[in-house]
Amino acid sequence: MKFTDGFWQLRPGVSALYAQEAYDIERIDTEDGPGLVVTAPTSRITKRGDVLNRPVLTTTLSSPARGVIRVRIAHHSGGPWHGGFELPGADSGAASVSLSADEGTLDAGGLVARIAPGAPWNLSFEVDGRRVTGSGHRAQGYMRLAAGAQVDAGIVGNARQHTTAPHSSTYVHEQLDLGVGELIYGLGERFGPLVKNGQSVEIWNADGGTSSEQAYKNIPFHLSSRGYGVLVNDPGHVSYEVGSEAVERVQFSVSGEVLEYFVIAGPAPKDVLARYTALTGRAPSVPAWSYGLWLSTSFTTDYDEHTVNSFIDEMAARELPVSVFHFDCFWMREFNWCDFEWDPRVFPDPDGMLARLHEKNLRVCVWINPYIAQRSPLFREAADRGYLVTRADGSVWQWDLWQAGMGLVDFTDPEATAWYQSHLRRLIDQGVDCFKTDFGERIPTDVVWSDGADPERMHNLYTQLYNRAVHDVLAEVRGPEDAVVFARSATAGGQSLPVHWGGDSTSTYASMAETLRGGLSLAMSGFAFWSHDIGGFEGTPDAGVFKRWTAFGLLGSHSRFHGSSSYRVPWAFDEEAVEVTRRFARLKMRLMPYLHQLGVDAARTGVPLMRPMALEFPDDPATGHLDRQYMLGPDLLVVPVFSPDGVAEFYVPDGQWTSLLTGETVTGGSWRRETHGYDSLPLYVRPGAVLPWGAREDRPDYDYHDGLRLRVFPGGAGPASITVTSPDGTAREYEVNLEEVTG
């Protein structure tokens, strides 16, 4: 959201009050422990009379965790604050405070906030005595809008009545330094360039597909190449200008009277993610079976048990390993979503069908959403019990977009949540293993919530309550080690409720590339696990797109064949697609000791499985903007092919890298151009890597220690050790000599 008209002026209808000086600095006790409070008049105080009729901004500094500094900027602080995100990792007493006539400092351990009294306003954040960022002149601002003033470019979010971000008459903004050459990442699953410099980004969940500026997963957290991160602790609409208004600064603003944010220390990007996910919640380790191939009915296609079995049996006949079968929306009767009942016209024996699928060693996933259609028998029950979100007049909020007359389950009400979970529990008892938690983005703001929550803040936060309700019941019934969802929407903290998928892409090379950018951006936002619809969702891919996307999709944490109006079984495209699927599905099964360990490690460290090059190689300046390749864990360089001619251009970091598919070696520190057939892509192993290689290629959940082979690749020296954790939790450490190269 832009407030200024160039460097000197404000936009019409905008007035601004900026923190001009640190008038006084005091030591205080806060919820986090010792802190500092700074009174910042909005004009320089040169004489006693200047304090009259003069608004101030009050900035409070404290530390909720080691290496993290909380900053709260308040204009009027007497009203109730809407609150921020849940912070399960917060721990009071992490900081020490020093106050003298010359300055005040708050040392959070690895990160220091420093501010000197007087003008101009200058709040510095330092690591090892070096300023990594800070809030300078005209950075902290309280912005007032005259009636009718328009300060943004238009509607924020889906252009539907009462689901867009509401306009406010007051905003608080902060601007932090953006240094020369500094790159900004994160802000959720965004499908444009990985580097956010020069972009205006609105943190407001929307159902807009992958080909727009909208996003399903908006995370008000950004990660800097200078070794720090920033979380804006506000679940509502957060508007970013990343060097796009004040080009020397990252600006973020929220409506109302208070803005709170956290500065999070590194020094390396992985360290920032570790601290951020420790504060907001880490993903648990997901079950090994979930890493296998998920096969779907697709969305509007015709299917029944015979169709499902024909897919599964043909996959088995062609030796294509499948772990999960997914039933999309029409497992329930049309107009009834959700009633959580199998459509008896199509699935007359759901209990028997689920049992038969389990006999084929398959897990079963079914689609759900948080809406109750008016025709559903559950609608009147939920409405009568007060379980649906209401308008101010007490009537149930309804609309016809997606499902006729649908209402929205109020997950702020514990009874409504328990009621929703009871229907899921019934399905789990029937044999359903997991749920695709679709939607959760188009949440209205003209409503009243059971717990009195601020409607603006609930728009983004709703998805967290929704996905938690589903994940919690799976963990309760199946056990926490076996709980997994397949979610589309998220906000900060959503990484603790895996897995998430990339939403509705189109079936083109361009959409395949934007899908990857979304996943890399989400990884830089603290999400360890991620998936997408192989082949694209909208439309039907040509055979080339499907084969290229299959190779890419099977080299990630989670892999799913899914589409809208057409099936995604490989033989529907051509026989080569079957071969490509077999090759890369089997490869993934062999890699399971490596992938599963990455998931176990992510639960401990917060570092994602799929990593942008800049995350794994932060000291290599060539990696900063790369968003057409990625690292799968620390040791595998993956380059999807985005063109029909098979040409891939990519960067290889320094050292001797080995092709996992051919055994050929290349010398890094340079760009490469290669041409690959459909059964291949650039897939290189890091110099000196030790890759645990599984003995089976038919399923992901096997004993990884039985028949395990350690593949040692050239480029290293001396002894090394790796850990492998089997699906049953058995962990063993293996010692190897890097000079015993077998490849």
C-alpha cells in the first residue's frame, strides 16, 4: 500500500505522523521480560511548548526468544489489541537491557537493538556489532486517510463483496533498511519471481490460481540475504512495498493503531528459518507412506469403484507404485458438499470399498472443505446449533459461490469444531486415512465470530483453525506419527500442519515454472513440505508437459497426479509417459531413506526439504535469483525441464558434481546448457555426498536399514557419518570414508 507521492509529498487525502526523535528511553518489564519503551514525538521537541497538542508514537522493544526482538509501535494503545499469531516457542527472559545517557540497548543473544536519544529517529538492529537493518528517518509512520482517499491500486483479494481486505482510515507502517545488493524472499507461496525486490505484496488469502498476484498461502514473514528475517505479527491484512515505494526500504503496514513485528537473527538463512519456525511452530515428521505417489479421481471426471479399481489395477500391472488414492469432491452427492456421506448412487458399499483398497496396500484420502451447502442435511443442524458464521443481525452468512446457499463453519466455537470433527472421526473409523483440506481463503469480513474475533484478522487466520481441527482429529485417532493433511490455504504457523499443495495451476510449461516458484517462495517462508498437481490442474496437458512435470513432481517431498476435467493416469497420454512415471517413481522409492530423514530433520530444525539455491548456497552470489532449479535436501540438485525441446539452462555451484542418472561428472562454479529426453533431467549429486540408497522401489514405507546401500560420491575427503531413520522410528548412524568412491 503506497502512501507517498514521490520522495517529498503524500498522496491526496493522506496525512502522516512520523517518529522524529527518541525523546526518552525507559527500562520496563514486559510479557517477554525486561524491555525498553521509547517515546517518539511526531515533531522535534525544541522547547516546552512543543509537547502540547503533539501526538507521539510509543515503541516497545522486548525479546520473546533468543535471537528474536519484538517491536511494537503504537499510536493510541488504550484500546484492545486484536492479537497476533500463536507463538508456541516464545520464552520470557531471553534478553538483557542496558540503558545509559547515550543509548539504550536490548541484547537478545545474537541480535541487538540499539537506539540513541534525540533526533533523527534511528533504531538499529545489529549482529556482531554490524547493522543488518534498521528503522530510520520517516520510517515509523501513523497514516490517516481522508474519507474517500484511495492509497492502493484497487481491490485486495478476490473481487467479491465482503471478502476483500477492508479499507481503514488509519494505518501504522514501518520501513526497514534495504541495503545495496540485499535480496528479499518469502511472504508465502507467491508465483512471481522468487526475489521480492520491487514488488508490492498484499498479505490477504485469496483463491486466484497460480497465474496471478493472489496467493492461497500468505505469510507476513520475509527473509533477507543479509542474514535476518522479519515477521509482522498480525493475522490481518499486511501490505508490503519491497523497495517499490521507498526504494531503499522494505515497508509494511497494517490497519488500526498498533503494528507489531519481530526481527529474527541468523546469521545464515537456515538459522533464520530455524528461529522463525521455533517461534511459530515446526512441522512434525510426516508418515513415510505419504511420500509415495498419490493418484486421484480428478475433479469433474466420472468415477465409481470400478473406475478407481481400473486405475489402481492398471498402475500395478504396469509396475507403477501408488501409495495413496484420493477421492475428489464428487465422492459426495452434488449440491451436498459437505455432508460427509458417500454418494450412494455411485458408491453403494463404501465400507467394503475402503476395506478392499486397504487390502491393496493403499491409503485413502478424501476431499473436504469448511463449507456446508444449504442442501446438505447438516446445514439446518449446524445453523440451529449456532455452528455457522453469522451476520451482525444474527442470520447465517450464506452465498452461492462454489456451493448453493453454503454457510461457513465457525471454528472459533469449540462446540462447532467438535461437531465438524465428529463427522471426520466417523469417516476415519470407516477407513479414510487422511483429508484434502481444500479452500479456506474466501472468508467474509462482514460477519460475527463466536469468540468475538476481529473479522479482518480472521480472514487469514481461519485457515489455521480449519486445518488444525482436521489435523488434530487425525492425530487423535490415527496417532500423531500418522497424521497428514493435503491443504491448500495457510498463514503463519501453517507449516506445523503439513502437507500443503500449490493450488490450481494450468497445464502448461509456464504454469509448471510458476508452480515451482511458488514452492520455493513457500520454502523461504518456513514450510518444510510441499506438493502440487502433476501435469497441472486446469485443462489437459499435452504428453510432453505431462512427462516433464512428472519427472519434476516425483523429485519433491510429496507427489500427486490430479486434474480438473480429465484423468491423470500416465497411459492416457502415451506409453512413454508410463515409462517416465515408472523411472522416477522407482527412483523416489530408492531415495526414501534420504527423503524421510530430511523430514525427520525438518521437524527438528525447520529447514525445508525443497530448498532454493540461495538457501543452500547463501555465500554464492550467483544463486540469489535462481528460481528454475532447486536443491532437494543438501545433496541433490534438481533442474526441471520447462521446454518442449528438452533444453535446460542452469547453474552448478563450485566443485565436482555427479549425475545421479548417468554417473557423469561436471565441474561447477559455472552455467550449463543441456538437452534431455523425457526420461531424464539434470539431477546432480553434491561433491562428497553420501546418499543412503534404499533396497526397494515398490513402496515408500519399508525398513530402510534392510539392504541399505551408501553411495559415496567424489569430491570429499576423510570420514563422514549420516543418520537414517526407518518409518518405525529406528535411527542408526553410519560411518563412511569419502575416499571410497562407488557412485
